[in-house]
Amino acid sequence: MSSTHPNTSYTLAWICALPEEYEVAITILDEIHGIPQHQPLEDKNAYLLGRIGQHHVVMVCLPAGRMGTAAAASVAENLCRTFQSVRYGLLVGIGGGVPGVISGKDIRLGDVVVSVPGGGNGGVVQYDYGKIGGNGRYTHRGHVNAPPENLLSYVTLLGCLLRRKQAGGGGNVMADILASLGEAYAYPAGLRDRLFCSNYVHRDIQGYTGCDACGFEGEVFRRRRSSDLPVVHLGTIASGDSLVINAAIRDRLSGEYGGSILCFECGSAGAMNTLPCLIIKGIASYADSHRYDAWRPRAIAAACSYAKALILHIPREEVPQHENLVHVTDLVKDIRDELGQIKAAIAGLWHIQKGDEYTKSHTVYHCLKTLASRSVSHTAASTGVSKRILTYSWLQLIAAVLVSITGIVTPLGLYDTIGPQDNPTDVLFHYAPDTSAFGKATPSRDGYKSLRICYADDDPDTPEGCPGAPPNRADMEDITEAYSVWPSSVSLFTSGNVSATVSSVFDVQWRSFRSSTQIVPGASATGSVFSQGYYRQISQLILDEDLLAVEGLIVDSKAGRIGFRNHTIPSTLPMGAEWTEDILFIEPETRCVDTNLTVDYNYDPQAQYSSYSTDDIYNTDLRNLALVDRGGFVNLSHERYSIDATNFQEDAALYERAYNAAWRHNMLIMQYFNVTTNGSDGRAPFAYMHSEMGKRFSLANMSSIIVEPMTVQTDSGYGSFLDVPDGFTLSGNYSSGQPENPLNLSTYDVYAIGSEACHYPSDQALSNMSFVGVACGTVFAAPRRLDGDSLIPDTNSTWSTPLYSCAAATKAAVREVTFRFNGTGGLDKLVIQSINEKKYKDLSELPLWGVERLKNHTLQNVRPLWGLVSPEVGARDDISTVQRDYLWLPGYPDILTSDTIAGEPSMPGNLFYTQRLLSLFDIATLNQATSRYTGSGDLALYNRWFELSSSASGVEKMLGLIWTDMTANTVVGTRGWHNVPSQTSKNSKRMSKRDVGGVSVPVTLWSRNIKYHIPYAIPAFIVLALSIALAGFTICLLILRRTGLGQMRSYLARTSPGRILGSALHPDQAGVLASTKTWIQQVGVRKATLPGKKEDGTIPLLDIPAAGEEGVRDRK
């Protein structure tokens, strides 16, 4: 399809180097025009024309397989020849960024670099253009043209607008464009932006993708940004004929230009001297040996989004409409050919002198046909006819055809469908019981009574009243009243201005519970019965990978999160309904670091107890058990990174915690095996290194190692498999049969890694929202078989288990959930269509989260309440607040007392998420509560774990899914549209002010509707437009008195064949314009006949013949 716009209307060029860049560029277009109307034969470029905003844009990509400055120069030269009105171009694509340690700017993957003059350069330098002097030294020389001044002005303008909008001044046009491209170009989920030291070369290991095999020991630590949106950097771009994928060369070249280079790319310099250009590059790598393929779509999309945003801010210029010289030459040639053919046809008519009649007529026919085709003559039928009449005649024919087509095509567009109505309708909701395993195994809430138990700081085993308790609490005989959740606390943490469907911490209950009269195990019975929660596995939802509605919860087994909803559905509806609710979600977030250590072994199930003690219950099937250095020792960084622990609520620093724990874990094991020293022996740290890549360290007789073929297991400790003595009884070396352990490491050192590196709060820390509930531990991921299929545990097969260090936390957020109900059935017919982030108009609408601030209680003994609060409540001294769309949940990781099986008398809302985080790092085949998650008894589940265990991001997702599934088996939500009491006090009255009873819910009903496919109405629209135009034209003529009924009657009379014939035969009778009555009386009753044609070709008009002459005349 050719463009309807001339080549001269295109003023802006968009040039890409790669097909994947070209694909996104085409998607960016607001309108596609097609290919050029004409193009010189010598121009080999393939153009696509379109529109962005008010600019007509020429898009072109370098030929497949062609790269470098020469190819770019050729494309630009041909483009300027074909499109002579193009003023400037944008070279849009991807490049390799120069890290901040070299360039001084914090450049990340997915950012954008724009060529702007600075540092003594014009914005673009050709780094491989220069000369080698007599001393052999290479000197850069020459330069390319700088970007055009007008483009640089709008770069400045756009930069100011983007910074203003990112600071809260409105929407971000670049972000909107980026989001419109879809999920395929979104920020890579589950991937981290990893930068490595210049001397750390990429590692390729079979079975690993990207940089998963590259250890953290060579990684440069950088804080994660608060936003995933691209940052735009302005500066120098280095261009040349070759790709720079070597960190040493990158750093050298950048240093030669004074550190001003921000990006390396290939080829763009070739176009700069031909066409005034601005280079825009998305950062897809760091110009080193590492692989960042997963970031390429994001980088391309970021560059294209910035380019479009820039174009939208540039006003359209009026370009002189001069014709292209080649086009004019072709037009003149066509006219000359036309005139030659007409001249030949006319000459043929003059040279007919002789020949038979057939030859003459044949020659005349062809001559006339040629002249007719060149518009020299017209058909004899239209000779002498007014052009207006001819036009009206053709319009009548076209109108008749259109009306016929309209009558046939228009009804074909009708169809019936079931779809949503335009306006919402209020419908009563009712409770929907769950008939699945979760519903059948969840006890009724009747009689459920929850307590809030706090403990004395001086005696952690003695319960006492929680904050907000009345002074006479000690006099209360009923324990369920003495330890109830006091109304004052409930009113505080349910005061937020949110929808009635948003749960609070008081709407959460234990899924499995039993009645008890003992607050503390072993204590005497109180006589009052309350509900004690405990963990019991009901079912697994991990493999469903869907949005599920189970009793009391919405479970997202794809992303890994739960939402609280006591499910209600509308009453029976004929066709169903659709609606949206705000739901409180608890979402786990995990960060993992590969320690670059593996546990390798041979599997031999036939030789149990042959070389291990009978107490070695874990490893009876394993042989040649060894810890293998995959870079975790030999490449370990000599520096530890510090963590800002002042406000974890602002930044939970999960990756930093996991990294520090991994570093200390590897250092601990190196000290144990005397691989190196930490400096405590008087020598410098890392004074020696007794390891190399692939070196094995025997783990024989270490009974605590938790590895098995085809299982995944976790441990809350770091290096806890080491055979070290108890920290309180240490005296010299522990065992002569073990490695040296020269530093006398103990279990205390093992425990300290998790508590110190993961920044657990101390048992004396006062309750504060900055103490985010975080759990850390080691993950023994799914082992890979080194000599065969990893799903077949053959005898004497060789396996390798990777070790990861992970940190996990949870956050609360309000999400928008869209439901669909088909109108019949129960909860099984409720479909959760989507879970989306809630959109807020401005910062003032963000929810205000509050956390109980206890100045006189420690975090260990009093679990703080949290929830959505009003601004008035947020001003209190006993509440800490933060206003944003989520809250990192507070908590204390009580590793020593956490038990998933024993009963818990306290309410779950401020407790369950931390308990499940701790369970996350206690997954073992011998653990009754968590063994189902190892995959040892479920091959389908293990295969899922095996797929995720190849990278740190995959392990993060695995832990998130496990937390979600365990939590779904732990708690239920009681908040729904119907009025369900929260059972938080003795009288069982709901105390939340958000409650409403008997409410009708606005839903969008689905019904059978008659719809119409608009394309079928196009002929009708055309007829309607013509009719309106004709009616309007007629009205105008009437107003101008150019027509009327009298004039129309006159025209009809003058053109009537009967009146014309009558007037010719009887001119002395009534005239043509006589009235109808007079015409009929005088002429209309007369008869006339049309005789045969005479020899002279005339047709006489005769009156009625005399009697006897009719037959004669008829025969003639």
C-alpha cells in the first residue's frame, strides 16, 4: 500500500540498526501510511511511512546483516535523495552503557542515553577513527557533526518536563508510551540489574542462562532504585564499526576521552555527516563480556518511548512543497509519451486513402479508440451534452448502485451476543460456601474466639494485658474478656477511608483451630474457652497457576500472594455479572544470591549404612559428598557492603541482607576448612587462598547436611551443616577427624550469620515500624544430575546441589480485583479475572498505613498492630505512619519459639506472615509440616522446582509460591459484603466502623444484546452522507430562490416527451407550459404515430392517419 501523502510532506527520519528495534519503532507509530509513492531505482532502502503526533515520519532499517558506519552512511544518503524535505533524523536503538564508576553517572540497564555535546565533544565521537604515529601511539582525530540545535532545545525541554512529572507534577508521557507497548517490553520481572567488576569475565556453564553462573563475588553493589522507570542521561556516545563487549577496552576508551563517554554503539557515526541526527540509545548491556539478552526488549522500548515523547514536543514546521527532480523528470516523460500516441492516432485518420471498407473502418475504430482513451474525444452518446447533466447522470447511477449495496450489506451486520450492560445495577449478595477441599476442611466460624496475648518484658512466659487494656483488666474473671482486642485499638486501625471490602488485621482468623482453656502450655485451666490456632495442611494450589477463590481467600498461585475475602456472590442472575472490589493482599517478596558453592555427591540407594554412622539419617544414600568451589571461595570479594538500617520501612534491603549473609556464609566455611583467614589471627584478611575453581572439600560424616536427589530443602542457618561444637561448651578443636577449624568456630558463629547479616532486631528492641519482619536462610535448590536425566535417580548417578542465600519479607497492599460470575451455581462459578494495582489520582489519595508504636514494650513480647488509619489517628504518639500504596509488615523472627504444629492462642493478623516466613526456611523431608514442599513425594512439584532452581530469580519465585501455599493453609478472611462478625471480643460484635449490613452491590449485569458490526454500515453511512449533502444543497437553493415547486413543474413540463411531441404536432393548441387540465382537453386526448425511418434519416411526426390509409403506411 502506497502512502497518499507526497514524499515532500515527510520532514523527520527514524533510522534503526536492528530488526528488533524496527519492530518496536513501527509499533510506536500513531498511523501507518505505507510505502513511498515513488522511489528512485538506485535507492535500495525499504521505507515505511507514518505519522507520530503532527509529524510525518520516514522509518528505515539498515539492511539485514549490514552493520557499521558505511551501512549507516549509505542508508542516510539514499534517504536524503528520496525524501528531500527531511530536516533531521533520529538514530534510535540499543547500546552498551558505561557504568557509573567510569562515567560518573548511575547508568542502569533499561536507561536511555541521548547524544548531547559536552566534555569538548560534539555529542558523538568515532572512537576507531584516527592515526598511528611514528611512536606507534594511536591518536583519535576528526569529528562528526553535532546534533541539530533545534533538537537539542527540545531535548532540554523534555528533560525538564520529565523531571517535574517524576517529582509529582503530573503524568509522565514517556512512561505512558512505555506502558502502552505491553508486558513484552515491561521491566523484566524477577531479574536483577547486575553489574560486574571490569576484571570479572563472564562464566559459561552448561545448564545456566544469562549471568546466572556468574557469582556475586565479582558483582558491584548498587542500591536498587525506588522506581523501575528509565532514567535519561545526556552526554557523549561513542560510535564505531565494531561492537565493544570487553570491559577493559570500554574503560580504556572512556578514559581516553576524559571519562565523558556514556554509551558505546555501532554505526551511527556514519550518518551524522550526511543527515543532521540525534542519537538515542537504550542501555541493553554494560559493554562487557556478560550477557544481558533479557534486557534488550526493555532497552529498545525505553529508547523508542523517549524518541516518540521528544517528537510529540516538537512543533511541525512548514516545509516548502518543491517537487523532487526525479519525480518531475518522470512526469515530463509520461506527458511526452501521451502526446506522441495522440499525434500518431490523428495522423492515422489523415492517411486513410484507399483500401476496402473493412480496413478503413477497422483503422478508424482503432484511431478513435486511442483518442478516446487519451481523453481527446468522447463517445457519440455524450457529444454536445452539458457536463452538469453528464455528472448528474453518473451520480444517479452511483446512487442507485449504493442504495442496492446498502440494502443487501447493511442487515448483515446484526448479531446477538451476551455482554455487559452500560450502567451498573445494585444486586444483593449472599455467602457462597466453598465445596472444594479447602471449604470442606475449614471449620465453621461459630464459637471462634480470638485473643491478643502480650507478655511481660521481665518474664516472657507470663501473659499480661496488651496496650489499650482498661485499668480493671486484672479484675476480669473471664479470660476471653481480659485478653480481648480492645475496641479502642480496633477503632484506631480500622479508621482509614477505604472500601468496605478491604480487610483489617482483625478480620483474619486461623483456618484450623481448636478450643482451649490454657494460654500457656502446662498452665492451669482458666475455665474460659477460646480458640487456639494451629497449622494443618489441607491441599496444595501451587501447580494450579491460576487466580483461585477458596474459603476466605483469594490465592494468586501465579505471582504468589493472598487476598482476604469471605466470598459472597450475587443472587441468581440469568446471564451473570461483573464487578470490581478493593481487596487487602499480603504479598511475599524474596531476594536470593547464588553462593557459587555446590554440594556434589553420588547417589547409591543400595548401600545404606556402609560408611556412615547409624545416626547419619540424612545421607545414607550418598557417596563422595563434597562441597565444590564454583567461584564462591576463589572469587569472593574482599569487601563487605554496609546496609543502612535506619529505616527499613523505606527500603527493606532484602538483596543486601541476602548478599551479606552469603558473604559471611562463604567466609565462615573458608575459615572452617582453613581456605583463608579473616584477619583474626594477626595476618591480613585473605592473606592466603587455599582454593581454586572446582576444588572439592569433603563433607564426609557431616550428619547435618540436608541434600538428597530430587528434593528441595531449606535451612534457617548458614553453614549449619558444619560439624562444629556448641558455642557455650567450646574448648579447643572439636574433632580430630574433621578439618582444622583453626579459629575454633562454633554454633554461635553459625547462628550469628543469620541474625547479624540479616539484621534481625534484638530481643530488647522496642516496637517500631522500621523493624520489618524479615527471615533469612539457605536454600539447597533442586540438584542437577551431571551424568544423565535429572528426573531419573539412577544408582551411582552424580548430582550437584546449588546453594543460595535468601531473604524474605511481606508487604500489605490494596489491590483492585475484577470478578465475573456466570449467574448460576456457587463459588465454583466465580471467576477472578484480574488483580491490578490500585490507581490513585495523586499522592494525597494514597492510603495512610499505621503501625503500633510501643515505647514500653519490646517487639518480641508485644506484636504490634497495623492497618489503614485516618490522618487524625496518624498524628498520635503511639502510632507510626507512612503514606504510600504498600506497607512492609512489622514483625520479629522468633526462630527459637516458632512452631507450626503447636497451638497459638493469640490472634493471627499481626503474626501469621512472620511465622510462615520462618517456615519458609525450615523445609525438610523430616519436617512433618513442610515436607510436602520438598518435592520428594510429588514428581510434578519437583519438576516445577527443578525449572526454577537454575537461577536466583527462579528460587525467589519458588519461595514466594511456597509462602503463598502455606499461608493459604494457615488463615482465612472474614470480611465480605455480608455482615460477618470478627469475633474479637466476648460479645462477638463487629467493631469496625467500615461495616455495613444488608448492602446492595453495584455490578455490571450481563445480558443478551443485539449488536452491530459497524463495518457493515459503511455503505449506509455513505448513502446517508450523500442524502444529507443533497438535502442541504436543496435547502440552500430554496433559500436563494434558485428553485421551487413552480420551477420544478416548469422543468418537468418542458422535458416531458408527451408535451414535446404534442407541441410539435399541434403548435397552435395548448402550449408546453399549459396546465394539466387544459393540456389534456386540447392535446392530451389526441393520438400520434411514429412511421418507419425515411432514407434521409428523419422521422416525421404525423397525426392520426385517415381511414383506409393505416395499412398502407404500416407496410411502408
